[in-house]
Amino acid sequence: MIPVPIADSFLAGSLLTLLLPTLMLTALVVWYVGFVRRAPGPEEASEAAAPTPEPAESAPPEAAPPQQQG
């Protein structure tokens, strides 16, 4: 296989060796900080999981069956 030269000089190769991992680490840290800030906290997570009321309790009075007179 013929090698494809990306950096023909020693300076370009050494800069790529130093800068690419540094930039990748910086991008990962920026993404992680943004992800942590958007994630809900424990208080918000417990509010989201609150139980819903029973349908009979939340039904309006006009939805109740009519009473029989007798």
C-alpha cells in the first residue's frame, strides 16, 4: 500500500500530533459541560415522575351518572 502523506514536513507532523488530541479533548470537555448543564437535577426528576391522579377523582361533576329518583 502506498502511504498518503498528510504532513510532508516534520513541523506539520509534530503540530498535528500535539494539536489534534488537544482539540479533541477540548471539544469533549465542552460537550460534557453542556450536557451536564442541560440534564435535569434530582429535584426536577422527582417532579417529573409524580403520580397522576385517578380518573374518578379528576372527573368533572357533570360526567357523573345521573341519580335515580324513586
